Amino acid sequence: MVIRELATLDEYPHLRRVFDLSFRRGYAERHHSAPDGLFRTLCDPDERATIFRLEFERLLKTGFESGFVDDDLLGRLRSGDDRNLASARSELETWSFFHERGFPLMPRPPGKAARRGDLRITTEPSVHVEVKAILDREDEEQETRVASKLQKCCHETSGVTGWITLEVLQVAQDFSGRAFKSWLRRSTAEGRQTKEYEDQSGLIVKVSWTSSDEEMTHPYVVHMFGVRSSQSQNFAYSSVKNACEQLPADGPSLVILRSFLSLDHLDDWSLQSTLYGPYSVYIGTGNRDGFRPNNGLFSDKNFRYVSAVGLLSPTWSPSGASYALDIYHNDLARHPLVWSQMCARDVRHLIRINDSELHWEPGNE
């Protein structure tokens, strides 16, 4: 792809302020053969890129006028590095989201740099906010297909009783579902011990037997690892854990995750599995509602200072991007986040209402 002329940014003063002509020419030379999102926004004259320019201009305008944009953020925007750009953009999106909904905000709160968060919602009590951009990893699509096929195999396996946890230790696309089901039946007959399944395709699955209070009345159940391989699950866990470590521990805190994955695998399902524990589903004859035991990241005593984790998600339309924020509350937090204090348009809250049930509370319309 060759760009003979750059897009004109006459109608985008804040884009021109951040990315001058010299920067855009250099970026076009380096990226014209493999255009990315920033190339489309700054350099591509195609009218279909207008929607992205409008959105980026809106975010920058809000950031400049409200005092959020500083030298650090500008440096990351201009760095040319995907991770730096995504982190700066996600902070702009988060700031804009709360600012447009009337939340009182403080940029770059004072305190120890490594433990202060990216912004503070200055309600009473105030809420420290850390923003984390999540970028692509390899093999996400393959891992998801394998984990989904394993779950289907478990649903179709007859004669298996009890609760099991499945973890994909090594991914292989072309494994035999029939062979896995036969092995599962045989391993069950040999005793309830932790075992690893491996076949010629290279697939390795760890199968661990567990127990449950409901086993006496509903014994035919499989305990799945969130329809994700252990590698994907660890990825979600690590993303949340790293963001949490940037927060102070002296008051309510909120981690905001913004996914830039081309295959959106940091979704509601994987977050609930990470934070509250893997989902338990019924297999064999009949169907029963599943639940999440409280054995995820929130149950770790080292993360009791984290009040909640939010997932900020954009939806694109011909008129631009709209954002929604899902907030997952930690019922074991030392400083709980008051969900009614955080109600706003396009915000909803996941609250634990008892030992086995979670409930979504909608925000204000």
C-alpha cells in the first residue's frame, strides 16, 4: 500500500497539536506497507478513516481541556510503540468516559509513583483508578477452539460422575474428541486422581478431581476452567494482577481494563472466571444452572485492597464510538466500592448476593 498524499487534518486541531506533519510523514514511511490503526487515523486519506479521526480528536480535546494530558501521555502517544500508544489511548478513553458522566476527577494523583493509579475519582470516599491496556497474544483463537471442544466432549461423556477441573497445558488443534472421551471414562474407573491426558496430536490436558457440598444431591457435574486454556486464564489473571499492583492500599480502588485484542478474549466470561472462580456446569443426563465458587483472584488475601475491576468496551457505529463499563465488585475487599456511588449511564455492576450467586445491577440510564 502506497500513500501518495497524507490525510489533511485541518479540521482536527488537537490531532495536529500532538502529531505534527514531520511525525506523520515519518510514520507513513515506516508503516505504509503494514498499516495499523494509528496509520489509518493520521495518514490514510480514505474517507472511511474519518470516524477514527473524529473519535481520537474528541478524546484529545477532552483530555487537553480538562487538564488530563501531560508530557508523559504525549510521549507515549508519539513513541510509535504499540503498547505505549494503547496505554495512553486507554487512559484517555477512561478519563473521557468518567468526565462526560460528571464524575469529579483528579489526574495523576499525588503519592508514590508506582502506587498511585492513573487518576482518582474524588467522591467521598475517593476512588483510585488504574487503567490497563490489553494487547494481542498469539494462538488465542486456537486455544479457544480447543477449550470449547473439550467442554463439548465432557457434555457428551456418559458414565462420568463427580466434579473435575480441566486445564489445557499444551494446545493442539487436531485432537480426537472420541479418544479423549474414552480416556476420561477409563481414568474415572481407575480412581479419582489428578492425571494428565496426552495424545498424538500433542494436546495435554490436566484433569483434577475435586468435591462440592452439592455432590450428595447432584453428583454428575464437571467443573470447567472457564472455557479457556490455563494459558489464556493465566493471561487474564496476569493482566489483572499487574494492574492491581499499581494501586495504593489505603482506600477504595478500581482497575479499568481496556482490551485491544483483535479476538476479544478478555470478555465477561474470562473475567468472571479470573476474579470469582471457574464456572461449574452440569454434564450427563439433564441440565442444571452453573455457579462460580469464590476461589478466584478476589479470594486471594493479597488482593483484598482491590475493590473492583472494570472492563471498558467500545462499540463502533457510523457516528463514532460509544463506551460501556462493566464493574466486577470484590465482596472480600477491605475497602469495598459503593456501587450506588458509581451509577451512571452505560455502567453496570456485578455484585455477589450470596455464596453461589452473582447479580448485575444496572447503572442510571
